[in-house]
Amino acid sequence: MHNLPNIAIDIGNSRIKSAEFHGDQISHVRQWDSIAELKQYIPENNKVIICSVSHTGTELKKLFDDFQPFVFQVSSKVPIGLEYKTPETLGLDRIAAAVGADHLFRGPSLVIDMGTCITYDLIIDGVFKGGAIAPGFTMRMKSMNKFTKGLPDVSGTWKEHDTGFPGKSTSESLICGSKEAIGHEMKGFIDHLRAENEDLNVILTGGDVQYFESIIKAPIFVRPNLVLTGLNRILIYNEAV
């Protein structure tokens, strides 16, 4: 039974992902449409760790009571330090990504997680130093429609348009403004932090990475499953302590 893989589950705002781990080796990464669908897949007797930004620990324990998972919560022990004034408000996915980055890379690291929101988090000497939270790609496009009377919602049709600068229509301008602004925003964070940390690792993760990795000219690492990797390390750490 000890040879069974660990299963890490990340329930985000818009995606549910899982992966199997034999030690540090990741396999069978999957996305799920619902928790009910995910529960049908989980084998018996595997060690399971779950992280969610949309459910409380109590809710998760009830939802997955058949599997007795390790529910990652703010009170859980982690193998990095946290320098954060309000740790109770710190997203668990941000902590897991930081643990994953600290495990995979030596030296200072900037984790850019491109999900519903974009988070920029700095890890130095095994300590989470804090970061920044900004609107994600879809959120930017939707918000311009929501908070104005005349601008359309292009979040569902943006792939049909030319997204280069300058935009030649209102739809193209909205898409360009959202996409190009994120590119410049990322470059600004990277340049600023590399000026202070010459050997800074930049790690991109999250569901929207595929749309932005090619526009970043600085050396970067793309790790789509960084949160899952961090969750697995957290599970291993707690099994050992």
C-alpha cells in the first residue's frame, strides 16, 4: 500500500485539477468539470491532499469524507517560512505554488500565477516574502464591459480577433489593452526584481500561461502544475514531521 501514488487536488475559482505523484514524479494530470466527477476517480487507500480557494476546510472534509484527505489549511505546517502580515487571508494556492518553486529551484524566485487573478509572489532563502495581486486576463475584459455602458464583453470571442497593437476596432482595442497591459505588467515586475536579485528565477504557472509565455523575453521557467507540485511536497512534509 505504501507504493500507491499520492494524489494532489487543487480546486480553484474556475478549474479543478488533480495529479498523481510517485515521490516527486508527477503523472496523470487531469482537469475536472465537477467535484462529483473527481470523487469517482479517486482510488481507495491513496494519500490525498486537497487545496481549495472556494471551500473551507470543514466543507472539504465533508465533501471528501470517504477518503479522509489531508486538507491543506492556513494552520497546516509548510516547509517554507511566511513573512505575511495577514497569513489567514493568504491564498492557499499561493502558498502551495511558493512551496513548489522553493523545492524545484535554488535561489530567489518570482512565481507568476496566471489564473482568475494574476499573483506575483517572491520567495527568497526559503521564505515567502509576499507579493501582488492583479486582475487576470478574462477579468480585465469582463470588467470593461461591466463597468461601462458601451463596451462589449470580448472575453468569449477574443481568439477570433487580431490581438496586436494597435487595435483596429473597439473589440481589438479591448483585447489588446488587456493582453498587452499584462505583458508590460509582468515585464515591469521581472525587471524591478531582477535589478535587486540578479539570479532571480521567474516561474510562470496557471491556466492562462499558454497565452503569455511567448511574449516574455526574459529567461523564464513554465511550470503549469506548480501548485500541485507544492501540495505534494506539503503532504510529504507533514507525513514526516
